[in-house]
Amino acid sequence: MQKPLWNHLGNAMALNELPNGNIGDWSELYILAYLLVNGGAYGADENQNRLESLYYKVLQVLIAASESEPFLKYEIDQNRVIVYANNVEIESISRSDIDKQMVVFFRELTNGEHSRHFTLESGKDLLDILKKKSFKASSAETESDLELVIEDNQTKIQSPAVGFSIKSQLGSASTLLNASGSTNLIYKITPKSQHLKKPFPEFEHGKHRKNLQALYQTGFALDFIGFQSETFARNLQLLDSNMGDYIGKLLLSYYSTDHNKFSDVVNAAYPIDEPTSRQPIFKIKEFLGAISMGMRPATEWDGDTTKFKGIILVKNDGDVVFYYLYNRKSFEEYLYNNVRFDRPDTSRHQYGAIYEENGGHFLKLNLQVRFVR
């Protein structure tokens, strides 16, 4: 065993230096420990209930290298976990030792005493056991949060390494699509009549639905013209040439109504009983799947989803379940029925106010999608 390599790869975290993160960040460490302790997890139905007949046995957990630590591989043996750094064995850990610390960590993580960002002594101890420096399982450079080698339920043959996204129901509901300036969509304000001379109504900060209703009642309309992020627009083109228009109409429907559940907003914008709605609804479900499979608004995407296989979810009670992409359409249906729109901070993301540019008047609306609790 070559423990000196670990020290060579980077100085260990100082004893008094505790990592700081939110509950979603710390959840990634919990899921890593859970998989190593239990050697896998059960599949789940659309209501997040365990499917006792569907268990996914995990043989290895792979975490991409980052600036702070090397490529890590955890190989799950009968009673132990073998840890490799850059493919060199550095440690052999008892699974029962990981379990004991994980229980302490989860109890402290969920005691309800934490602010938005916090440190955990028990989390630091768990990191030390796992020979890890960061509480996050993922590397910022990778599309998936971690990769797993899984034993096929039927053939008992191990799979190639496949990527999974981590989601947490601890604390506030996790996001599927995070808000940023790149998720702003742009609408042009146009008068419904060329003779309209009324000024724009006075907007109230954060009162989006009320502001849009006042705009409509004054005699103006909103026409979707594009995305603040050209990268996001190009990524959507890989899904469908009309995808930008579909999302533009959908987002405007959300901000104009009192619906927030994703499927309800889709049905308001594209009534299911209309034949012309079939294609948009089908493509919008694909959009949710693509977001889950690594598409990011600010990063060029090649449309390749072959390395991504699903979501690993930690529930409020600490149970961890899989949504594994054997059936992509069922997976997309799960997302469609279990996410909602959300409105992030208006000032932070610079949207919701009328602005003038090149003689025209415009309004930005922000797209954020969050899981339903």
C-alpha cells in the first residue's frame, strides 16, 4: 500500500480547516458514503418510493480529478472499500467504519440547526476516512456528478463507467436547471395597435405576474426573440430547431399565470387536446432529459448523452434511490411530473424590468426548474 503517494498529491487539509457548503453540497458526500456502505441502492417509482424488486449493485465509484485532488476510484469489496488515487492503491477502509461515521454525519447534517452555508466537524471526519478533500462528489469540469460501475441485474456482468447526477431532498428542493444570466430569455414589447400611445405601466419589483397583466391590459404584447446566452440557444438547437420557441412560449405562460408545476404550465401553453401540441410536449420532455444528462446553458454541448444514465436521489429520511435510464422515456416522464418552475432573485439575475436598446423596448424573464418536494 503506497500511502506516501497521497501526501505527494497534495497536503492534507489542516486539522482546523473545515469545508463550508450548503446542504445540497454536503448531500453529495452523504450519497458517496451511502453507496460505499450499502454497495448500491434501490430503484424508485415516480413517487420516489423504493422498488424492492429493483436493486442496483455498485462495484466501483469514480470521481474525476480536480485542482484540489486526484482522480479517485472506490472499489467495493465484501467488507472493505479499496481507495485508488490516480489508479494507485492508497487505502483499504472497513465499510463498517464508514457506516459509523456516516450515521453521525447524517444526524448532524439534518438536525435543523444550520444556516444556508455551514461547516460540519463530522463531515470533515468522514472526508478524512474517505481520503477526500472536498465534500462534493463531483468535479466542476464534468457533466455528471460521479460515475459508477454497476453489475447488470440479469447478466451479472459489470457495466462500463456511467455518469449520474446527484439530487437532494434534504433542506430545500434541489434544482434541475440552475438560474443564471445564461437562463434569461428576451422578449420584445410591442403595441397591439400601431396607434397605441399609452406609456408603459409602472412595474413593481418582483411582482412579475401583476406586471405582465398590467402590460397586457395597457395594450402591449410580448414577443419572444431569443436567449441572453447564445450558447444556450445553440445547445437547444441540437434538440430541435423549434426548441427555443417552445421554451420561450412556455416561460411566458409561467410568468403570466398562477401555475408553477411544470406539467400544468405545459398544458396551459400547449393544450393536450390540440393536435399541434403533440410535438412541442414531446420535445419539452426531451429538454428536461437533456438538462439531466449534462446540458448546461453556459457550456457548449455536443448532444452526447451516452455516458449519462440517470439520477441518484437522497430523500428526507436518508434513503437513497436510483432513477436509472434503462427506459429513457419513462425517465423523462418522471421528470415531467416531478419538477416545477421557480423565480430566482430578480436583482441578482437582472431580469423582470423593461429596458431600451437600439430604439426598442425589451423584457427579460428567467428560467429556473426545481424538483417538487
